Amino acid sequence: MKDKPAIKDEASEAAQRVMDAIVTQKLAPSQKVSENILCDMFGFSRTLARNLIERLTAQHFLIPLSPRVTVVAPLTLLEIKQNFTLRKILLPKTFSLAAANLDYAKLKDLNRKIETTRPITDDDTALEMLKRNKELNLTLCGEAGYPLMLEWARQLEDTAMRIYWLYLKSRGHLPYTSEQQGLLLDVMKSDETSKIQEAILSTLSQSEERILNAIFTHEQFYTQDLKI
């Protein structure tokens, strides 16, 4: 019985390693994934690899094409539009619900940590920035008081990391600044629902526009899957 938490931690850590590879495209969109590939790439046992494929398939980060073929979920303009659409529905309401319960000193510290990863010098730095940005957003969502919603937000944020990776690699920074993020936190302090929702929606809309512009002006992205 005492070993169960350790086993759970091992599985979570392994899943995070695979997700990191998907975000950074070491496992590229539409690339085939199998137990053997995960075992060779990460040194996993076959049982762990099999469980991870099942887990990430359930979360739609891996897609089964047949009983024998599983691939990394594609990343296309449709996936980007859907992700932003869903986040524009979910996050404004969620953040406004959380506003009164937030530790703003902690959030400001997280925002400063994002700033300390600038400039982006390598893939590890880029991934660290995305992880800190995800942590900030999930911290905001976590205080809304809806655990099921938090699971949805986590899945949307993981997909958002895949999208923002494209922008970071082509532009060297996020589609918004730490200063803009700080101003957003100041708006949330007001605890005025309409202002918070308007600010969140505006930030997401601007980010979507900048990401799409980056894709349309980057020749390397003129493929079905957006690989870099």
C-alpha cells in the first residue's frame, strides 16, 4: 500500500516527460508513437509505456488511427482556432470567479519568474517559460472552486503550450508581455466581473491574432501540421 504514491508519482513524471516532448515537437505532430518508441526514447518499461499511451489517448494528445497505429495529435489551424474558442469561453468566467480568492503576491511572483526566462536562448528556456505561464493560468483557475473545470483548463493549457511553442520558436517571446500580464492582474484585483472578463477576452483575442499572423507569415508553417 505504501508504494502506491510512488508509483503514481512515477507515472505522472513519465507523462510530463512525454508531454514535454510533444510540446517541443521532439514527438512531432502526426508522428507515430508506440510502446517501443517510448521505451527507446525515454527508457520506460513496456507496462508504463502502454499505460501512458492509454492516458494520453484519453486526453486526445495521442490519436489511434488503427489498432496498431497511434500518432501524436495533429496541430493545425483548426486545432488552434478551437483551442482559443474554448479558452475564450472558459477563462473569462473562471478568472472572474477566482478574482476575490487570489493571492496576488504569489501571482506577481510567478509573473516575475516568467520574465526572468527572457531572452529565450534555447529550447529548455522556451519550455520553462511555457511551464511557468501554464502554472500562472492554472493558479488563477484553481481558485474558482470547480475541480472538474480545472481538469478542462489543464487540458486546454497543455494544448496552448503546443501552440505557443510555435510562436516562441519563430518570434522569441510570448504573444503578450509580462507587463500586460501584470496589468491584467491589476484589473482582477478590482473584482469587477465585467472588466475582468473583458480584459481576459481581449488578451486571448490579441494572442490568437498574433499567433495566426506569425503562422501566415512563416513559410515553414505551410504544411498540414505546424512543425518547427
